[in-house]
Amino acid sequence: MPTQEVMVRSATTEDLPNIKHCAKLAYQKYIERMQREPAPMHADFAKLIDRNAVAVATSGHKFAGFVVFYKRDNHTHLENVAVQPELAGQGIGRILITHVEQQAIKHGITRIELYTNEVMHENFGLYKHLGYTETDRREEDGFNRVFYSKKL
């Protein structure tokens, strides 16, 4: 668990540099495995912030990570979750995912869907532990993705 309390709030444009930097640091380890940069490294975070689709986590006064999520059809789509590498393994990713679930429930949405790349196998255990079920594996947008769903 984090040594300081983790707070989650909606992202603002002032968070943009930290979000971009966090995405770069969190996803760079996958470049060699994928032979290309992961999609989150090219996300239009400014547009996502404008759509109110990004929340950030802070620990103390330090930026700890972020999550991108939005309503899609009849579910909430969890697009991206990233934690500062030096804070990985402290439960911040879980806190961010729990925030997404709470927001979905608040808005009457009863299902979360997400995907990850098949080479990001470190994530599989976390999603299973949090109650997500693998629903599909397929190539999409040039990436080999593993799809998960959770009924709330």
C-alpha cells in the first residue's frame, strides 16, 4: 500500500504534462516486446481531459498515476490505467480501477469492459484478482488484445 493517502480526482489541463510523462514511463518497457510503441503513448490526452474522461491519482502532493475511462454503448470502457513506475506495486492501479467502477455505478452503469495487449501479461493477474473475466482475444488496430469484462 502507498505510504501516503492516495486521492483521485478529475484531471485538468494542468495535469497534461504529468499524464504524458507517466504514460511514457509506464509503457516504455513494452516497446521491445511489441516492436512498436503501445497505443497509450500516442493518446490525445488533452482531448480526453476535455471530455472529462481522465482521472488522476496523487499520493501526498506527488502525481501518482492516471486512468482514462468513458461510457461506451451500455458499459464503461476502461481505456488506460498507468502508474508512475517508482510507485508501482503499491495499490495505486487498483485504486484507480476502483474509482472507475464507483463512477460507473454512480451513473447507473453495471458493466466495465477493458482490453490490454497480450504482451502486457503482468496485468492479467490484477484484472482477474479484481473480478474481471477474460472474454476474447483478437487482433484490433494492429495490436493483439485481450478483452476483459466485469459486471458490477
